[in-house]
Amino acid sequence: MTFGREGTEQARVHTIEDALQFSTFFQAHGHNEIDTARFYGEGSSESFLGDLDCRKRGIVMDTKTIPQLVGKCRRAMLQKKAGDIPPSI
């Protein structure tokens, strides 16, 4: 299930209401971890998840960044990239 703005690549769930319904069902079956990435739904997936108050609901968020250049995955770059993650997730 990939949440995100309609018309964006990979996104299949396009409204906050539907995303809430999916995530509630997901939690009701004992799951609490959602994987996302800045590029899912052209960046809109993380925004959707932030709007769902996942942190308050006990959902653990995993997100990632992709190093742009081989060998550049250093602490300073990762800290800079982490600043791009919406604080709501």
C-alpha cells in the first residue's frame, strides 16, 4: 500500500481517509511499522503519513535516503538528508 497524491508514480491510496482506513486495519492485525521513502509518491507519501499522526498512534516509521554518489554516504550528509524528512513522521 503506497500512499500519495493522485497521479504520482507508485501511489495507490490517494486520500487521507483511505490511508487512515488502511493503516487502522494494518494496526488491528498486529502491525506497527511502515516503510516509506522520500521518493515514494514523488515525496507525497511521507506527507500523507505525517497527516495520519502515526507517531501518536504508535506506528513506527522507517524512511530512507539514497546516496547520490558512491562513497558519499557519510555522517554529515546523512544528517543533512535527515533534515529533509517531515518532522511529523
